[in-house]
Amino acid sequence: MIPVDSVGIDAPVNPTAQLLATLGTVAVALVSVALTFVLCRRERIWWPLIVLAGGTLTCVLEPLYDHLYGLWFLTEGQWNAFTAYGIHVPVWLPIIYLAYYGPGSLLVWYRLHRGATMRDAVTHFGISVLGAGAAEMFYINAVGLYNYQDHQPFFVLNYPVFVAIVNGVPPMLSGIILYRLVPVLRGPARVLLLFVIPFAFAGNAFGNGWLYLAYRHSGDDPSMVVLTLLALLTTALSIAVIWVGALMAGVGQTSATPSVGRRATAAGL
């Protein structure tokens, strides 16, 4: 079998920037994990730890995303976690997945249980998009640990800004799925929660982006006009997924639900 490979313009990693980025990422992750434990203890539920693990494991999808969307981690001097599709994933990447995807999804789930309105859902999605974009801007421009290469529409400050919306979807979509899925899973079946965030990540990035990605990899010099139009389509589909998901979850259609702690205790969770 011939493995899929990726080719990028490489450069040395700044060791000081790498150290600072890794330490900063660890600090954010520690806060996120601590807040998750606070939630578990206060509500007397422990399944959020499965979601936390699932969010971290979603990093295995990162190299495929990088290969398709044209992201390249600098490899010279990189502290490498693993390699797939020819992409060298740095050690801080799984840590940021731990900090962002699991806690972000749990926050959406919690707000839905507390009777979130459609306006709340829009606000949370906006925060998720801004958070994803700000994090990428930091790693690209402030510490220079990776970049996006080749044919990139909506390229602002070395960043194709439309992917902030693509990357902002998984926490929101996962939270909606958890809101509907958690009440129907019991006992060992709760292990299936491990796959909610990977499903949301892959379904949006590769599912809604299927036409954009297919055209982007259709030749050596794809039309930027067509790429721009297909990037807009991907963005529109990403937003539509959140809107439809919120409608299916009944956002804004029901009053606040009972305390998740009382409900969880009654169910023996």
C-alpha cells in the first residue's frame, strides 16, 4: 500500500515560540479540564469525561483536514506527536483539542439544558467561530508554527478566514447531539459519546466541504473564482447545519428543563 503524502514549503520552528505556545496551550487545557470536573461534581454526572476524551481523540482527524485544506505544520525542530497523510502533528495540537472541543461541546449541552434561546445559540456559535479563528491567528502569526499554503480563498493575515466558521461548527453541533443523545443512552452504551465530536468534526469539515475540497484537489491550478464560490457554499452549509440542528433540538420552543443534576441523579448517572 502506498500511503497518502503531503508536500509543503517547510521552515525551521522557532524553539522559543514553540515552548511558549506549548506552555500556553497546556495552561488553557488545565483550566478547561478543571471546569469539566467542576461540572461533573456539581451535577453528579461523569459522562462528560467521555466527551472530553472524544474531543481529544478528534485530533487524529487533523492530518486529513490539513492535507485537504492545505495546512502545513513546520517540521524542522518540531516536537512531533504523530504523523499521518504526510502531516507532522505537533505535541501541542492534541492538547488544544482537549481544551477546545470537549469543553466547548459541554458548554453548549449545558446551556440547552438550561433553556437556551435561539439568540443564545447564535451567540454561542459566534463565540465558537471567533475562538477558532483567534486560536489559528495566534499559532500562524504570533508564534509561526504553521501556515496555510496554495490556493486559499478569503486569505486575510495569512489565514483563510472562512475556515473559522467550518472549525466553529463541531462544538456547537456536538452540544446539540449530546442534548438529544445523552437521555437515551444508559450504562455501557455511554461509551458511544466518545464518537460524537469526531462525527461532528468530520461531518462538517469533509461533508459540507465536499465540493470545495474536490475542486481544490482537481488540478494544479484551480480557479480562485470557483474556489471562492465553493468556500462560500461550504460556509453557508456549515451555518445551515447549526440552524437545522438548533431547530431539531427545539431551541427556543420549550421552557427551561429541570436541573441536570436532579435529572442525572434520578437516572442513576
